[in-house]
Amino acid sequence: MRAVRERLRAMYGIPVMEPHGDPVGELVLTVLSQSTNDRNRDVAFLRLRDRFDPWEAVRDAPVEEIEEAIRPGGISKVKSVRIKAILEAIGEGGRDLDLSWMREAPIAESQAYLTALPGVGRKTAACVLLFSYGLRDVPVDTHVSRVGMRLHLLEPGAPFDRLHDQMLAITPPGAELEFHVNLLRHGRRTCHAQRPACGVCALRRMCPSRRD
């Protein structure tokens, strides 16, 4: 892990991202990120925020209006229903849409709460905890899991819940953001799903899955 970390740093640097303190926004953003690129995700998110403010307005809006606002993000019919369901679940019983308690809560408690929300899995929960408050969790998406499995850092074929536990176990405290971002970058730029660029990969010598 130390060697992988040093090589990734040499290629991509050390990512810096200040926690933004908006866990509800991160939940919505992660839903919008599914099956689209970062640009379309961000356009959809900004359109939603321009049209509805605060988040209670999104929760109370007709699903058709949410769908129209997020259309640039793709599969808006599915995502609009999910976003509304998540916000309704958070505000069930007249509660405020406030997840600020997670800043000080035990991480396991926050994970359990988030993964009980409609359509929210470990990756989304990890995004909320890491990007909102800088807490100790590592999102494992398809890129991170692919690179981790090829390096034999993660168990091939394991369910994503187990992959998250394994990734967290091998990540040094304080390096959660760094490992997530740099493994993701490597998966996007070099360690592709179909045609990995093993010939130019800086991790080639330590990779048991390299293709000669």
C-alpha cells in the first residue's frame, strides 16, 4: 500500500478537498452522478438548486418538476423519484432535513442511518461522510474496485459492502480522500475496464494482473 500510494502521488499529486458540510446536498449529488459524467451531474444539480431552495422545496415539489430540473443528468425519471423518496424519508414525521448530527456521531451509526434510506448503499453513504465532513470512510466505485482487485488489494468478486470494509481496513487514517480520488483517477485514465494501458502504467511492476 505504501508503494502504491507513492506511485499514485507521483502521477496525480495529493488531492485536496475541503469538507463542504452539506450532507443532504451530497446525497442528492451522488444520486445525480449515477450513469452520467461529472459535467452533466453538476448541470443537473445546479438546475435543481436554482429552481428549488431550500431542500424542503425539493421534497415538497411534484416529482415531474424535479424530473424536468434534473433532465441534463440523464435517467431523470428514475432519479427524480429516488431523490424525492430520500428527502421524504429524512423528513419523515415532520423532521427538518438536517443531517448535521453526523459530524459528531459514531460513523457506524451514520452509515446505518444512510443505508436505510431509499436506494442508498455503502458508496453513497461513504461519499456523504467523507465529502461532507471528512470522516473516515472510503467510497468504492467501479473504478476504485477494479484497480484494487487487479492489484490484489481487494477481494475479486466480493460484494460492495465487503469491498468497502476491505478498502477502509487498508487505508491509513487521513488518507481516505487521497486513496479514493487517486485510485478513481487511475481507473479512468489508465486501468480501463476493457483495454487497460498496462504498457504505460506506473504500477505495472507491482501489479499481478498486468498484461504483457
